[in-house]
Amino acid sequence: MSTTLTLLANGLWLGSTYALIALGMVLAFRATRTLNFAHGELMLLAGYVVAKLEANHTLPAYVAVVVAIVATSVAAALVYLLALRRTTGMQMFVAVVVTIGVASVGDGLMAWGFGPNDQYLRLPGIPGTVLSVSGARVSLFTIILGGFSFCLAVAVALVLRYTRVGMRLRAAGQNPLLASQGGVHVERIYTASWAAAGALAAVAGICYGASNVVNVSVTALALNAFPAMLLGGLDSIGGAILGGIIIGMIQTAVSIWGNGQLAGVSSYIVLLLVLLVLPHGLFGTREVARV
């Protein structure tokens, strides 16, 4: 019983974090058809900003969080405006290579600006009480952050599904020419999508950093979220959430009942098995080619 409760608590926390990360990547992909390999660097940037502002007593913790989210959102928008916009009309792999280059540059700049040491951030007001339920010990801090991440991911998914903004984003991503003829400012939608993806990356990075440490492992967390994105479907908002929960639960189960070193590999094994049957993921759009 205690093992099951630990699995549920830790799995849902990790899965909610993956869902938030995957949602940001899906958002950018739906708009511009670009797999963003710099998403982890955006997460790391937000964590570093909050940690530095707290360490220097520059701003109160939650003001620092808002500053970090805005800064990361602006950085993501600039990545699109200054780099990715120039790849419009080119093959998809060109934009992917650009994001890899942006990630490398970002790693170097952050190592130079923030140093190689681990950074720590804290979110005051959230209790760190450890709950004991049927022999299982679960941190209330982890439960609160996991619940917040999940609720935020669901809220964003609902906004994109049922609002005019979401409709415009879907239209711009599916057929930019037709959308522009219908009055949609495609360029603004693309920029806003990347800014929103950056904000989601910032929240995910801050939530993870608050319960762990802020270092380069944050970027590895983003890479581990790729299976969640691909499992749910590259262009599926709901699939990103479900895929994140599934991958988080699988990794936690493997680390508890198996070998912790295999936890990261297990998600890719599940991904390969699913993609052999459903190449477009669980909820991704099936591409239809007319010959």
C-alpha cells in the first residue's frame, strides 16, 4: 500500500511536470511546425533568474518568479523572431538545427553568466510538511507543485481548445495562407505561441528547481519530456498532458520496482512500442497524402 501511494504521488508530480513541458513544446510545434530542442534552456534560464534574484535579495521571491516568467517568455519570442522566422518555407530539419544551435549558445551564455555551481531557489508560503499515509511518506510541497502544474496544463489546454485565440492558433498552424486571408495575423500568432511556450517552460523550470536544484539537469528533464510529446501526438494538446502523466508514472514505477538507472530509458522503450502501432502517437493528426 505504501509503495502504491508513493508511486502515485511521485508519478503524478513527475508526470505533471512532463505534461507542462510537453504542452509548451506542442504549442510551438502546432504554430510553426518546429521541434524546439532549446526548450530545456528556457526552463533553465527561468530557474537561474529566480535563484540569482533571491540570492542577491534583489526582489521578493514571487516577484522574482514573475520577472523570470516574463524574461523567459520574451527570450522565446526573440528566438522565433530573430532565428526561426527566417526558416519559413524551408525543410523542417533546418528549423530543428536552428533550435539545437540556439540551445548550444544558450548553454554557453548561461554557464558564463551564472557560473557552473548549482543554484537553489525557494518558494515561501508552501509548506514542506512530510505526510505519512499508510506507511508512505510524501512531501506536501511536491503534491502542491504537482497539482499546480497539472491544473495549469489543463487550463491552457482548455483555453486553446475553446477560445478564439486557440482557434486562430490552430488555423495559423494548419493553413497559414487561408488563415491570413480570413483575417488572422499569422506572424503575431506565431510570436505569441512561442512566447506562451516560453512562459510554460519557465513555470516548469521553476517548479522543478524549487523541489530539486537548478543546474544543467533541468535541460535533461526537457529531453525526457520528448517521449511524452511524441506519445501523445506532436500536435495534440490533450495528448501532451496524457503522455506526460503516462511517462511520469512509468519512470517512477521503474525506479521503485526496478533499476533507477533504467527509468529514463523505459520511457523511450514504451514510446517505440507505441509508435510501431501508432506512428502519429495516441492523439496526433494522421497525415494524409494524395497521390
